[in-house]
Amino acid sequence: MAHTVPGVISTHGIAVHDYGTHKMVSLHVEVEGSLPLTEAHDIADKVEDVINEDLYAVTTVHLDSYRDDPHS
Ligand SMILES: [Zn+2]
């Protein structure tokens, strides 16, 4: 679902914690490494909005640049 946001290359490291009344979601989002930080942050905000609406969750996105070494 995060892939529906333009600029998202891939996601990994998704964690969901269900607290009953709400969920907390965290994930890593890879964006093109040459993107200005402000654009990358806009993408992260959109990903958070999409997941928040889908899952009624509070979402935290960690940005990775695409050319970084992969990690989990
Ligand atoms: Zn990562």
C-alpha cells in the first residue's frame, strides 16, 4: 500500500504493534538518494497518511536512500 505513493522505491522493516485502541506502525521507505530532503520528507508524510487511513494506525516512516547498503 505504501507503494501507491509516488517516489517510493521499496519498503522494508515493517513492524506493527496493536494496542487494542490503536496500532503503531513503523517502516523503512527507500527513496531515490538524489531527492532533496524536503521532497523525501513529503513522500514519507504521504506514506504515513496512506497507512494511517488504511489501518487506523499511528505510523512512523524512516527514510532510506536507495543507494545505501540494504539492511533490515
Ligand atoms: Zn532501512
